[in-house]
Amino acid sequence: MVAKLLDLAGIERERVQLRRVSAAEGALFSEYVTEVSQKTLEMGPFDPTQYMLELGAVQRALGTRRLRWLSGMEHQLDKAENVYREKTDPDLMEEVLSEAIRSEYHKALILEMLGEGPLSVREMAERSGMPVYTVSTRLNELERDGLAEFNCHEGSTAKFASLAA
Amino acid sequence: MAENYEPKILAFLCNWCAYAGADLAGVSRFQYPPTLRVIRTMCSGRVDPLYIAEGLVNGYDGVFVSG
Amino acid sequence: MDLSKCTSCGDCEAVCPVELESGYEEGLATRKAIYKKYTQAIPGTYCIEKTDTAPCKLACPAGINVQGYVQMVKVGNYKRALEIIMEDLPLPGILGRVCPHGCEDACRRCSVDDPLAIRDLKRLAADRFDPREIEIQCDPERDEKVAIIGSGPAGLSTAYFLARRGIKSTIFESLPEPGGMLRVGIPEHRLPREILNKEIEIITNLGVEIKTNSPLGPDLSIDDLKNQGYKAVYLAIGAHKGIELGVPGENVNGVRQGVDFLRELSLTGKTEVGKKVVIIGGGNVAIDVARSAIRMGAEEVTIVYRRTRTEMPAFDEEIEASLDEGIRINYLAAPQEIVVEDGRVAGLRCIKMELGDADSSGRRSPIPVPGSEFELDVDQIIPAIGQKPDLSCLEEAAGLEFSRWGTIEVNSISYATDYEGVFAGGDVQTGPWTVIGAVASGKEAAESIQRYFDGVDMVEGREPVTLDDPVYRPYDKEPVKHRLQMPELAVEKRAGNFDQVELGYTEEQGQEEAGRCLNCSYCCDCELCVEACLPGAVNHRDQALEKEIDVGAVILTSGTDVFDPDKLEEFYLYKSNPNVMTSIEFERILSATGPTSGHLVRLSDEKEPKKIAWLQCVGSRDQNQCDNGYCSSVCCMYAIKETVIAQEHSHNGLECSIFNMDIRTFGKDYERYYERSKEQGVRYVQARVHTISEVPESRNLNLHYVSEAGEIIEEEFDLVVLSVGMEPAKSAVELAGDLDIELNQYNFVKTEDVSPVTTSKPGIYVAGVIQGPKDIPHSIMEASAAACSAGSDLAAARGSLVKERIFPEEINVVGQEPRIGVFVCNCGINIGGIADVPSIVEYAKSLPNVVYTEENLFSCSQDTQEKMVETIKEQKLNRVVVAACSPITHEPLFQETMKDAGLNPFLFEMANIRNQCTWVHSSEKDKATEKAKDLVKMSVARSAFLEPLDYLTVGVNNPVLVVGGGVSGMTAALNFAEQGFATTLVEKGMELGGSARQIKKTWKGADVGSYLDELIGQVENHTGINVMKGAEVVNAKGFVGNFETEVKIGDLKKTIRHGATVVATGGQATETGEHLYGQNPRVTRWHDLEQNLEKYPDAESVVFIQCVGSRDESHPYCSKICCTASINQALEIKEKNPETNVFILHRDIRTYGERESVYQKAREKGVVFIKYSPERKPVVTEAGDKLEVKIFDPVIQREMVIETDLLNLATAIESSANETVTSAYKLPVNADKFVMEAHAKLRPVDCATDGVYICGMAHYPKPLDESIAQAQAAVSRAINVLSQQSVAVEPIVSQIDQELCIGCGLCVESCSFSAIEPEKVEGKGIRAKNISALCKGCGVCAVACPQQAITMKHFNNDQIIASIRAGKSVA
Amino acid sequence: MTKDVVGSVMVVGGGIAGMQSALDLANSGYYVYLVEESSAIGGVMSQLDKTFPTNDCTM
């Protein structure tokens, strides 16, 4: 999940590494650290200031109840069967998960941008690089959830503001 | 990249497995680059994705979770 | 070693010179004399291996620590070598050249090849480092003065040792130059003058004054000296007077005493030498004179000696050198008369001698041969047949006694003469003897003189101590390596000059020769470790002390020895070929801490093996090569494990083959392990290798064996691993002998089936492999069982001797501003040597909330701990951060210190700047320091958020519930009741006994019937046991210490409150549809056969089929007890009627351990064993009133049909139905429906849920004795909990904020310890609730909770976020 | 002879069996003397790399 979010935010996914090490594999641990350090070295220093917006969005998305619920369920649906002894089909699960992550990330990005003050759809699209269409659909979802609302008119364009904390 | 640039990696090590493995690497003097900043957790399961994001926000060059 | 001080930093090991074979590494690697058994050893401190004083040191009159300085020469530390030598000898260079080296004759290396060149190594040390620069500690100066007469070795050494005791002395030397015999007795080619002068300076540098040309005599008598204020006089005038031949014509011109000849030569540099010279005598003086004469230009030099070469007292190398230099030796000849012509010597008439029997000195006395006179024409005769002291200067001394050889009589220990205050030593007291002897007497005299001045008895406590049979390091494995030849001056270069003949070793030669030292007493007392140890933990004065302890019971768990294949060398080539190793050695190769640090390579050529063969049953199941008839039970399993792990270690493919008779994987999950190894390509060859031959240059190994199909095959392998079995430990057998404990036929401790851990001696119990070969889970079960038996004997005195540690009242710090104390540790040089500790301490001062910082050398040592407690109190700290090693090893230690200081132990945080920083970044010092600073900053940030946590205590009520009334259940109930715990025994059936009721006898012959009746009797009328028959567990709730179980009898429901539960629901044999079972009355299973035997008394043949339903898809496990049971039944049949033909069709006969003897007996009695493979199972058909069994016999490779009257099937054993019990206590069950234990290996009796214990066949099929052992073990494990009033639970548990929680239940799902349960909270519906007793603190639930309503104590969000932020903000 | 019972036990041998019985007894309220011949407890098991059937490390 974190990897997908990082992709969306445009941050190299290899920056986050997971490894399995047992208490007896001292040598293996040192090999992994050397390998991870080398990879991170090649990726060069990571300047958070460039990704302030995206990272804010990642954090906000990770806080949403929907993604946390899904990550909790993911473990359970993979392993256990449901009442009818059926196991969820992994690809379907993958699909649902990616879709949820993408939508939550976009919504979070919008709320991040609106954090600094009301913006119009086109402004948001330019700032975030998201297609205008995506911005407006996500915006409707936010309005439905009561997290954003129409704020005012500036000339002919409508501005929206965030209601989220 | 400047040569003296030293990446800083935030590491979450599980107390029973990876942390003990790191200790054993120490006891046997296996050398590895000094890039890690280790936080000990009772289990790798404890590492909330929020902490990983927190790490990146704070400017770490990488996050390493080992269970 | 002082264990409280040692911090196991390893600095001592680095400097220790003594390399020894490491027993732990099975001799594949070396370790030092000061060592830690293995890196993670507990106690984690170093120890020194030392035995009795080495023979060389005992042989040396001066008692020099020879092994010590030899080791120093080996490592090139010449300064230290000299310090060791000069502890007992002031003249190293001199003795390094002229010493008779008695030590070399005592050197144990003589029996390996030849002795060590000890003297030459001493010389090398003195040559490489100037002895004068060794600073000698002297005691504070005293005012007494001592006069020493004679500056020979005795005088010089007395002066040296007196000076060291602060007593100044003056030496009066009659000759113009000091040195005594060293000056005038030993020619320069053996002892160059500058060496002598240099080493005399050592003594004069200590303030000793030498007055030459001042002989004792009329104008200088002993009394004069006394009047001049000398409080003691030491006579060391030596023995300078030559003894006359006593032959006519002796005082004619041309006859000159040897010592006078040498004295004049040494003092003046020249002396009168004839053309043809004869020297009489065989000692060193004679040789010195001869070799000097040759150098002075004598044409012909002959030595006349009345005995033979072997009796010559001179050194061998000296005699060799003189022969090289052209000196002729005339043995068995003695002078009779000197031929005189005009007043000068013209010849010497001698007479031949022959040797009679030995005289008092042990040397054979020469007897003249009448009529054998012969004449030598010579112009100079030099007698050198011995010396004696010139006592002329001592005439008037009243109190001196003289012996008949003209030497001074002294007390042999104190060297005091009868003349008050006068002592004597050296040749004047012993007669002509060795230089080292004189030095030794000087050392003793100095001790006596000091005691004399202090008025202390001079003799007391100084008797020489003799070692009767000393224990030394064995040298059987020592390779032969002959002594290095001492480089010598070429013979032709020696003529005409007195250059030193022996040139001395070079450094490389010295180190190589010193490397030959056998280190007889292991540690060489060089005390380098003492200097290297900063905390001063090394103490060489530790003596073995014997303590007497009276105890209530004893448990023997001293284990076994591994079979040593050396005995079968000619077959296994174990010793000769490096690529044949034992399985223990192979384990070391695989271990990350082993000699190859885990890389799978051959020790012989560092190459990765491609093909490895394991040979099973080495030293087990073997009656002809060695008398170990039993099976060692574990070799099959560990061999399979080694193949699996080896494949993991090899990078480019590895072919493993196991040569075996039967693969015995009978334990729980062992069969699956075996099947999985087959999938990973491990090859199992059913064959016994009969010869092993070595392939020449590659040193691989060719195994010759006969395949199942019958061809002879020769296959090459890179490595052969011998799966060695276990043998009773010799030490254990002796111990059992002393305690008169009965042993069985194989020398393991004898126990009965019904009391598996009780020995023949009441009060002494046994557990583990000392009782017989077994695997680790079984050993652990027996260990707990033994604890239970011992515990039940001493139940009355439970808790009487246990000491409780009381801590001061805890200060409440809630709400206080954090006042953090940072203690940064050097850990000797482990941290301090790499990271810049002072700058870390400085940096720590700058961190927020830090009010106190301190740097320690060793934070974990006892004294620093006490200091920390004081500091915490003084500075009123409420948080403590220690930057040192790993919390895993040291957090509990520091938490104790916190409690001592009245602080809650959880207000403590460690920064691991050793194991995970300095130790692993030792080459990048500055980066390591920077990383250490970051780690400290993170710990400080986290510590600010730490909150005090109290240990949760949960009350324990101690009645106990046992489910299942079989032998296991009854044994458990009985043991609980005997220890005073109220027990409820719930049995589903209407009578007790379980599956044991079907068994009549165990394989050892124990009568099960009577044992069962007696047990049932005891259980039913025991007041402490409430037996509930026909009762079933329906439901249960609660946790360890507080269970509530609902039991249903008929329709009556009872709830029982108890603290622990033992599940003993047992197991039973399954029915089967195979082999006409159920369709033909002649086909029975298990013990039903006994009925059929009565029904068909005239049955002529019986067939047993094993593994019916076991080891296949339906039950992919081995039921463990069927082989032994079937063979037992077969033996009974054969006993009743030897003619009946009995066949056992099997897939592997698994009579493990001592059961092998039963298999042995069955074969002897003619029972036919046929192996079948799962693909070609036996087929059973009816033939009239008989049965026909078709089977393919792999040995003869043909189908066979057996006609039989009766057929018995060994069907699989399943766990008896216990779903209600397992679900009631939430006990996980494995794929085969057996109850899962907490850990297959280390906690085989505890269940995953705390407070519930498993025993008997419900855990896994097992024989009666193992069930009983496991039942006792369950009791012991339960009592661990029940004996406490309350159970302290780790406070690191989850904490649920019920406001945020919406009761979604995700956390309940995610918790694998079922430590969270939904709870009805009125007004809010279902909310999650944590059961802290079961919570392990892993924190998975906190992450799973969408509401982020759960946080973990001691690892909550703020603490972690704070650490993350702190780690980065440093630029 | 009814001597009062001494509430301590001596376990001879510090291998896996010795350690387990010592732990059990100590937790059940008895004073335990664990006597080991070599300089560290652990016995032969400490020399092994991994153990069957779980393959986890012996340390």
C-alpha cells in the first residue's frame, strides 16, 4: 500500500524497503543494510521540501478510515475463507485496493491544496498535474462526504474550500 | 551527488528478530555502512504506514522495515 | 577471573599468546588460553584454562616460568619475555648460552619428536632486547647492609634479589674482574665477555657495589666485615681449586690444572699451550680446556676419560662441537704415571678400563684392565677431573662446618650456616655444579637473609612442594616437527679465534621453534592479559576451592559424549582425511560463529563441495565394531536437517545423499520434515557403505556400496559427514558409580518404564541423554518431569530458601518536568576506541531536558551501577538514557539499577552505540561518532515521552483441572495432589485407564496391568483428587490463574474455578478399510491380535503389516510406537511356539533408542522383516480359511506370496475426539488434529494459551514411559504458575481508547494471541477490550485499527514520532 | 529419620535438560544449584547451528 502511494506521489518506491531477518542471521542483516544503503545512495538525497504537498497527501490518505480498514481486511481476506468457504480472488482484491488508494490519494491531495485557501478546479489541476476531470469527480466525492464545499465566485470561476480538519 | 553525501535511512527493527540479528552482526563484527537510524519496536507489525510517511516527511532518504 | 568485573570486551584474548584447539569448535578452529566458550556464552565472561605447573618450570632450579617466556618469544614480545625471565634470573643472556638446560630433558616434547630449544630461545630474547633496559621494581630501601664474598653467579644473584628487597649489598671479589667461573671458567667462544659485562651491569645498576682484588683473608675476615656494619655475610667463593690426579710426577713442569689454564687465558688472553696436549677428565671444564687449546694453536688435543661417552657429564652439543674441531677422545682410559724427561713432561702412561657395576652415584665404576697399559707422547698434561673450594681464606672462621668434599655445610632450605648471620651458596656449598643452581641458591639465600633481618623463621613454609601425577595438555594430536638446528660458525672459521660458535636463532627461527611448545599448563602465566584488562578482572591467584552444599534432591543432566570415530580410523579415514568430518564438526561449519563463519566450504581447500554424503549409524546400532547396540534416535533427523540447511548455504547447487538402513523420523512433524527434504532433492540410499577410499590429489572420497538392485557401485563425494551417535559420558558413568546409581547394559542410567526419571537411588533423578539417547523435546519433557519429582519430595519446604529482593519505595514522577540523565559508556575500547565519547557527552548536554551527562569506562560493572544509583538520587533524575550496548542483553540489568534508585524501570532507554554502531563501523570513526550522536538524540527524545508503568499482577488460585483419565491424566492428577494442589480429574468414559488398558507388557517387560490397577486405586481414593467420570468439558473462559470451566455430567452442569489446565485426552488406534480389515475375522489390529491367538491356537504363521494409514495422505505422520509394539507381539508368539513363521512387512523399522535391542532379538528369533514401498503396498486376498499376502521383496527383487493364518495391522493412531476441549481453551490443533504445543522444541508441554498444558497421546502418539514423563512435566510447568500467589505480567501491552473504538472487531481478528475480545459496554454497544495477561505487546492490533484507537504502552505514537523526528534534524 | 526437608536442589550438568529443570524448580519456589563442568552453560546444543524440526537457531 505504501509503495502504491509513493508511486502516485512520484517518489521512488525503492526508498522504502522490507526484509526478513531472523535473530541468527547476523551476516544476512549486514548484507541487506549494505544493499539498501547502496540503492538509497544511487537514488541520491531526498529533499522533502519538493514533495511537501504530495507527502502531506500520502499522510492524510493513510489516515483515512477506508484505507486503514482495507489494509486490515487485506490480511484477513487473503488468508481466511469466508463463511461459504470461498477465498477472495487475489486479482480482484488487488484491483479494489489500487482503486481505493488512487481515489483516496487524489482526495487527500485536493484537501492539501485547499488547505492554503480556496482554489478553482483548473488551478488545482495545474498545481497537482491531475487531469481536470479527475479533480472535479474527486471534488464531488469530497462534497458528498462533507469535507469540501463551494466557497465563492471569482469572476466566472467557482472556488472551493476544504472543511476537513 | 557529492561523494561525502551519506544517505540517512530510518530503520524499524523487530526486537525479537531483526534487532537481535543486528546485534549478532555486531558481535561477529560484520561491517556495514553507518546509514541506519534504528528504532526498536516489539514487532514489525507495529510499524504503522503513518510512521513510514512521517519518516519521509522528516527528510530521511529511505525507510527500512525488518521483521 | 573476577566475574563481577569482567565485561567480556575481549581485550585480554587479543594479547594472549597461547593458541589452543577449541573444543567448542571441535578442533576446527583455535582459541586462546583466556577465552569465552562462544560469543553468546552465558555467563558472558572470560575464563582462563590452567593446569599444574609445567614440567620445564619444575625442572629448572630457579623455577623460571619457561612456558611464559617461550610464548613471548613466539609472539616476538622480547621485552615481556625478559621481564618473565628476570623475575627469577638476573643473567638471561649468560644462562641463555651456558645453562645445562635441565628443563629441556624434562620437556614433554621429547616423547613427540625432540625437546624444545628452551635455552637458545632465552638467548634470543636477551639478544633482541637489552636486559639492562628492563626496569626492576625494588622495595623501598632498607638500612641493613650485606657483604657478599665472591662475584660468581651465586654472589651476583644474591645481590640482585637482595637489591629487589631493598637491601643494598657489597660484593668482595678476589680476582681483578667480577664474574667468578663465568669470567674465568667459561671461555669466550661460549660466553663472549661483552655479554658478561653487560649483564653484570644489570646488578650494579641496582646500586650493588663490586670491590675487585679484595679477597677474604687475614686482613679481611668475616668478623672485620661484621664490625664494618655488615649485618649478614654471604659466602659465594665458588670452587676454583683443581683436584690433583694423584699420579706420580704430577707437579712437574708441563702439568697445569684445567681451571688455572682457563683462568689465565680469560684474565690475560694468552697462556702456555703445548703442541700435543692431553686433558684428563670428561666434564665441561675438560671440553672447554680442549677447545681453547685447539684455538690457541695446539696441533693435537686428546681427552682421556675413564668411562664411556654416555657417562660423560659434559653437554652433548659441547662434545659434538669438540669432535668437529678435531679433538680426539680416548674412552675407558685413565692416567697411571706421567713420563718425565729432564724435568718436563714427555708422555703419559695410561691403562685401559672396563665398566663394573654402578657405584653409589648410579654411574658404572671403571675397573683397570691389568696389563693394558699404553703410552701417549704428549708435551702438556692438563688434569680437569673436578674442582673444590679453596677454603684457605676461611680457616679462622669459627662457626663454619665443612663437609668431607671441602664444601660448607648449610641448612638445605635456608642456606644459613651455623655461624650467626653467615650464609653460603653456589659451588662453595654444593661443590662444582651448574650456573643455574648457583643462581637459585642466591635467590633462596636472599629470602633467608630478609627473614633473618625481620626475625622471621627462615625455614617455615618453604619446603619444596612435589606434584604427584600432574595433569598436562595432551599431545597425542601434535604433528611431528623436529627441532630447528642452531646455526653455528663453520668449523674452519673457529681455529685461532674465540668468536662465538653458536650464532643464535634469527627471529623467524625463534618464533618457529617457540611455536613447537606444547603449552603443557595451557596458560603460560605471562600476565599480558592482566595488563590488557582495564577493569582489572584477571586474577591468576584463583585456586580451585571445594564447597560442600546440602540439598534436598539431585537431578543428573550431565549429557553424553559424542562417538569418536577415531576408533574406526581404518574404515572411516576420519583422522587422515580432512574431508571426512563428524556431524558436530559439520554443524560448526554451518554456524555463523563457526570457523568458516557459516560459509559451506571444505576446510581442506576452501572449495565449495558439490556432493556430500552422510553415513548413518556411525557408532550406533553396531555390535561388531563397537558395543553400541542401541540406536541414538537423533542422527536421522539431524542428518536430514543438515542436508536442508547445507542446501540453503550453498550458492550453486548441492547434491546430498544419506546412506542409511532405516530413516527414523518418528517425532511430531518429523515425517513431514523428511518428506519435504525429499522434495528438495535429498537422495536416500538404502545401503551400508562397506569401504571408503581416498581419491589421490583432490582428496575426495570414493564410497563403495551395494545398491538395492544388487550392483556394486563406487561413487565419489567431495565431503563425507559421519552421523555420529551418542555414548555414555565417562564422567557420568564415574559419577553414577560414586553415587551407586544402577546403569543399564549400555551404561546409561537405568530407569523403569513406569517411573522414567527416577533412578535406583531415592532422591536422585535423571533427565536428558544421560538416561539414554533422545531428542531435545524429549529431553526437555524429562527435565520438567525430574523437576516435578524432585519438587514433590520437597513440597513441604517449598519457598523456604528462596531469597526475595526488596526495592525502595518508587517515587511518583507523573506530571514532573522530564529531567533526563545521559550516561555514555566507553565499554573499554569497544566504543571509546572508535567513537569520540567525550564529544558525544558534550553533544548530549545540548539536548532538550538533559540535566546531567556522564562518561563511564564500563557502565555495566558493579561499581558503576552503584555510582549511578547515587547520581540518580542526587540529581533527582526522572528519566535515564544509557548509550552503550544492546538493550536485549543489558536492559534488565539497568532496570534493576533504576528500581534500586527508586525509579520506575520503564523510565529507562538505551541507545545501542556498540553492537549496532562502533562494532560495525570500526573503519569509519567519524561517521560512527555522528551516528552515535543521532542515536543518543533519538533516545533522549523518546525518553522524554516515557511514562511509568507498573507490572500488572493477576491473582492465581491454585486448584487444577485435568481433562482425560488415561495414564497421563492420572499421573498428572496424582502428582498435583501429592504436592498439595486440589485436583479435579474429568474423564469422558465410565472408568479410568484410557488406551493403556489394552497393553499387557511394555517392551522392557513392565507389567502394565498391575501398574494400572494400582494407579487407578491411588487416584480414586486420594483425598486431593475429585474424580468426575462420564463428565465432559463443555465451555471454559478466563486466563492463566483464573480459569472457569463448565463440566457436564449427564445433564448436571458444574463450573470449576482453577488456575491451570492439563489436557490429557489421549489417542486411539484408527480403524482401516485396507487389507480386508473388518471383512475377515483373521485380520485384526493392534492388541486385538491377542484374542485371535487364543481363538486360533494352532495358527502356524502370522503376518504384521506396519504403517497402515500412517505416513500416507490420510495421516502424513509416523505413529511412533507401532514398530516396537508389533515386534513385542512377534517375540511373544515366537516364545510360545518358535516354529510359527512371523513376517513383519514395514516401510522403516523405527525401534529408536534402546528399543533397538528388541529388533535385534526378533531377527535372532527368526522373524522375517520385509520392506515395502508406498507405491507397491502388500495385497491381501482370502484363500479358504487362510489369507494370502502378495508383496514385492526389494532384497531379492521378486514378487512373493505369503500364506498366513493371521494378519495384524498396525493402524495409525489419532488423537481422541476433543474438539470441545480444544475450542473451549482456544487451543490450536495441527493438521493431524494433535494439540499444538507453544514451541515444538523448547516448550513441548505448554500450549499456546498460557496456563494450559498438554501431555500424553493427545500431543502425539508416544509410548507409556514418555506419556508418564510428559504428564509429570505438565505438572511441573503448571506448578511454575500455581506456586505463585500472583503472576506478574509485562506491562508492555495494548491500551484501547473505548471512546474512539467503534467495535469493528478488526483487532480481534488480527490478534494471534486472542488477547482482545469484544465486550458489551452499555450505552455504546460492543467495544474492544484488552486481556493484558495474554497480550504479548506486538502492536499488530494498533496498526489494524482504522480508528487509531489502540496504542501500545512503552511504544506509543508520540514516543515513536519523537524518535523519528529526532533522528533526522541533525544536519 | 525425619530430618527437616531442605528446600534446595542440585542440578548436575548445564545442558538444555539441566537448564530446563533448573528453571522449572526455581519458578516453583526451590533454590537451585546449577553445577556445570565447562565455563559456560549450553551443552552440546550450543554447538548446533539450527535445530529440527523447526529450523530455528539454537541460540
